[in-house]
Amino acid sequence: MEVHFSPELESKLTYSATRQSRNPDELVQDAVSRYIEEEARKPEAGKGGEEALQGEYLTREQRSNP
């Protein structure tokens, strides 16, 4: 796979990799890997909220008038 960056982004990437004593390719692979892992967790996080809503809950009026 080949990815193209704007000259500005490529310069920032090279600078960041140099500061970390890393190869720019490795830095991009790590960043993309973390991004994909994060995206994979998003649906799981959303499920928790949906499950919480399936239980019983009080409306604002019910909380105000015990």
C-alpha cells in the first residue's frame, strides 16, 4: 500500500520521527494501528450505553415528585 501526504504533513511526520529517533514509516504504521484499534472499540463502548437504557429509569418528573 502506498500513502501520499502533503509536503507540510510529511515534514511534520519526518520531524516527529526524528525527534523520537524512529523511522517515519514505523511511526505511521504505529499511528494507523492505534487508530484502527480505537475505532474497533467504539461500537463496544456504544453498546454499554444502549444496555443501560434498556433498564428501568425515572423521568425528570418522576424524580421531582417522589
